[in-house]
Amino acid sequence: MLPDKRAILLFLALAGVAIQGHPANGSKSPGERILISESTALFAIDPSGSSRQKIADKVDAVALSRDANLVAYADHHGVYVFSFTDNRTLTLTQLAEGRVNNLAWSPDQKFVAYDLGVPMKSVDLFIASYPPNGEPPRDLGPWYETLSISPDAKFIVHPTLEVSNRARSNLEAVNVQTGKREMIYQAVDVIWRATYSPDGSSIAFLMTHPGTPAPSSDDEPECGGPDLDLWLLPLDSKKPQHIMAKVYNFEWSPDSRFLAIETGSEECDYPPDDAAVFISSADGKDQFQISKNAPSVGPIFSPDSKRVAFAESNAYQLVIGDISTRALIPLLKAEPRGFPPAACDWK
């Protein structure tokens, strides 16, 4: 199960409020779309903040395809794909029980991967073919935490968790075709998230800050969860590089040159008062803060890697930041109630 702040992050990414559009940059690339949420409903807009189109209600997990023409999403009843080409939705699978926590398109758009958790039973990884081939989704076995598909669509990486004298994680890659599992990195602490770079050269992950006490069933849980640091694992050397401390969330740029990073001091209420969005080079050598109003959360990169969208929580608005000029332009404004607007995906 995700620690409290990870669950809140997921809720924030899928919760929204009444939203109004405002011009952001005056133009958009053909087919470029941003997925946002309004209450429990999912919408698609363009980067100008206009052309809003409703996709679905009560969504638990969502992902845009690489060409931005398909939306895979899950609710309590099933996993679906919506097509912008004909505005139709097809069902990949129906769910008899459980809930989908994470979902992703393969880069070649030939399958959707998702993990299905059934309380008190199991969490398993599934592969659903697209278009559906008449066969039920393949069960690739037990799963833990998030999932990320390699750029060649051959592997899915995730953290595992070993609980012995001290809890620690491994990074495990699963072969999509054979289901074979391979440990690619043994960590010294607990990993909470792992994501392939778009070029496939490395994996970024969050890991418990060194010195954090090992979890114990006898301990009272901390309301905020442990401090996490961001690390980068080059797959050629397997020597991890420390990128930044006290990280809540991160996002790769599509060109693999940058990471958008959400930081903040540990607090029991999310987001922390000092939550901020930074841009870092992939090697961590060049970093700067792009957000101006705290707390700022939930960064999502544009397809051209030149912009990043994130929410300014106290201002109840979603903004787009230009990485080269560091200028911030309002995209969506919300009434001051509930959660601020949030971007779920941008392709």
C-alpha cells in the first residue's frame, strides 16, 4: 500500500473543482491534449485552456496514448479506452472486485498495463491487448507499488519490498511476453516509485531518506510518511546518482533531458506550506525553482519538453511554466473550494 502522502498525491491528480479556461500560449501542436479532472469527472482540453471535452466519471487511474488520440482509464467497474477519433468507448475488461491503482499505455499502443488490488487478497499486474483480441487480460503475477513500461515495450519495472531485519526494496523488471522477472538493482532502503526515462537509458526512483527508522508493525504510523529522496540509476553502470532530497513527486521530460520535481518539508497535511516545483537536468547538476507561489504541486511536462504544468494550491489554479524564460501563465482557474485543478497527463 502507498504511504499516506502518495495516496494523497494520487487523489489530488484525480480530484478537481469547477474550472474555467484562460488562454495560455495562443497555439498548440496538432493533436496535443491535456487531461484534467473536475470533481470526479475526467476532461480533455488543449493547452489554450479551451475545447473541453468530457471523457468519463469517477475515474481511478488514467493515461493518454503517445499519439494523444486514446485515453485508457479505469473506474470501479472496469478498464476502458476512449477514442477521440470517433468519440466512442470500448471495454478492455470488467472488474468483479478490486480497484486499479496504476495504469499505463505501452509506447507502441498495443497494450495497456494495470495493477489490480483486491483488499485482503492480492495485487496483481495485468496486460490487456489493444485492440482487444478476444482473450482476457493476462495476469503476470504479484505486484507492488507503481509501474513503468520501457520505451521498447518489452519490460515493466517496479519496486519490490523485502521485510526482514530492515525493510528494503529491489528494482524488478518483468518481461511482458514471458512474464519472467529479473532484479536489476538492490537498494539499501525502501523504493516508492520507479520510472524509465523516455530514452530508456536510466530509471529514476524515490527512496527512503538514509537514516529513516525501519517500519514496524508495533510503531504508530506517521501521518505524513517517510522523507524520500530522488535518485537516478543509469542502466549501463547500475551506479545510482542522488538528484534531490525531500521529494514528493517527479516527472520525466519526453526528451529525457529534464526532471520536474515536487519538493516540500515533511508535514502531516498535504500539501506542505513550502511545496515547490523545480526543474533539474537529468544528471542533477543544473537545477532551478520554476514555481513562484507555494504550495505548488503535481508537475506534468508538455510533449515538446519546453513547458511544465502544475497546480498552485492556494491560488486554486493550474499554470504553465516556460522552462527557458521561467514565465508562468495561468491555464485554469477554480473557485476557492475543494482541491485546486490538476493535470493528469499531457501528450
